[in-house]
Amino acid sequence: MFRGSIFTLGFLLFCTCTTYPLERVDWNGQEFVQTSSNDSIWSKNMTVVLEYYNEPFKIKEGTILINKKLYNNKELLYNYSKKAKDSVWLKQSTLR
């Protein structure tokens, strides 16, 4: 029983510590589409969005890394991506 608990704890830590590179998410009219982005302005704006919504992330070698739960939520990432391109929202979010 004790070994099973350690295994379960280890597995949960592995799952929660695994990170994925953040990619821009767009809507093509039928589905969400992820695209790589080397745009440093977009990346900077995305960190503002993620911080605003208290989303955990790391930056490693210039790449934003996010957890699996957020990575799999394409609709939410699409909304975050839209906010990262919205200069009015970005300005208002930094005033709070």
C-alpha cells in the first residue's frame, strides 16, 4: 500500500510538472489551429495575459512553457491569444 501511494504521488508530480511550449491559437472558421510564434512582442504580451489571469508559466530559453491543463484548453488559449493582440485590453489590464 505504501509503495502504491508513493507511485501515485510521483505520477501526479510528473503530470503537474510537465510543461508544454505555448503556441498562438487561432480560429480558422471550423477549428482551433495552433501556430508557432517567434514574435517577441506577442510573447511579451502573452506573459501579461497569463499573469493577469494567474496562469502558471515558466520562460525557458525564450519559450513560454505552460501546464498540460492549459495547453489542452484550445478555446481558452484562443481567447488569451486574442487579448495578447488587443492593445486596448493590454493597456487597461496594466492599469489595474
